[in-house]
Amino acid sequence: MALAFAILVGGHGPKPDSADARDVDGRYANSPLHSWFESLHSGKGPCCSDADGTALSDIDWETKEGHYRVRIEGQWWDVPDEAVITQPNQAGRTMVWPVYFRAVDTSLRIEIRCFMPGTMT
């Protein structure tokens, strides 16, 4: 039963700071960066779009031992090297595209599909 629940809700959990995460009403469709966001991909595949990503504050990402880490839901997660977007960041802000896996009686598991570092100022 727990497996069925995990499959049902896997990847559909809430994202931090993402009350407006999906562009349900199309308000961002005419953004000048829309097509650029749509084209983003990492070694793990397409990132989807800006609406599917989550912007991070500088305090919620860092480098450790030559790799990126992000803080999501109060916990640090390692960013796989293949998830890092290597093209120039036209948006300027740090973004992450997490995939959430939630199941009853198990701890939260997050996989980072894409990560785009910002300026870290």
C-alpha cells in the first residue's frame, strides 16, 4: 500500500516558496525568457520551465568539496554533477528543479533534476 501511495504522489509534493510555481493561468507565457526556460536541460533531461523550477536564496545553496548542495525543506541535498546546467544563466537567480518522492512511513526523498547556479553575491 505504501508503494502505491508513493507512486500516486511521487513528484507531486509542495515545493518551497512555490505558491505560484505552476503557470496555470498562463501569466508567464509572454515572458522574454519563456523560450529560454523551456529549452533548459541538464544531463538528466529537460528541466521543464521556469514555472516548474524553484528560485533559491543565496543561503539555500552552497558548494562543498567541489559540488553543489541545496537546502530544501530544511535539509541539505547534494546536486548530482549531471544535473548542473552549464549554459549561461540568463535569469540571474539560482534555481533548482527538484522531484519529490513521498510515501507513508518513509523519509522524504528528493532527486535534483536540474540546478542552475546564480551569482552568489
